[in-house]
Amino acid sequence: MEPGAVVKRGDVLALAEADYKFGAGGLTLLVDDVMHVQRLPDGLWVFVRGVRLDDVGNPRDPRQVLVRMAAIPAAVRHPSGCP
């Protein structure tokens, strides 16, 4: 499966701590780039670059994370103002 078929630039991901590596707590990420899929012992993960958003949606710091592919459909949020 192509990673771009699951998540794309401009998507906002609201991730639980268990659904991304390596960090602590939940993460809201505005996706800038979708890199590649990696198979780990616990399943398929996609390498994503983006910008962490704070609780009110303001951009904070750049992040590079592995995101559990199975979690992505439920994690995608529409950017503010989009249906």
C-alpha cells in the first residue's frame, strides 16, 4: 500500500501516544510530507513529517514520527474551516 493513499499533505492527525513513535502523550500533527512505510514487529508504520499543533491549533515545532497505519483512518481530522 502506498503511504499517500492513507495520509496526505495537509491532513491533520490527532494521535494517541500508542499510535506514534517516539514521544509521550497525544500528538496533533499537520502533515507536511509522507515518506515511506516500514514494517515493524507490531505492524505497518508510515514515516511522516509535519508540524505539531497546540491545543487550539497553532503551529508549534516540526516533528518527524512513525505513525501506526491502522490508526490513521480514525486519526484524520479536517483542518479548521473544512467539512
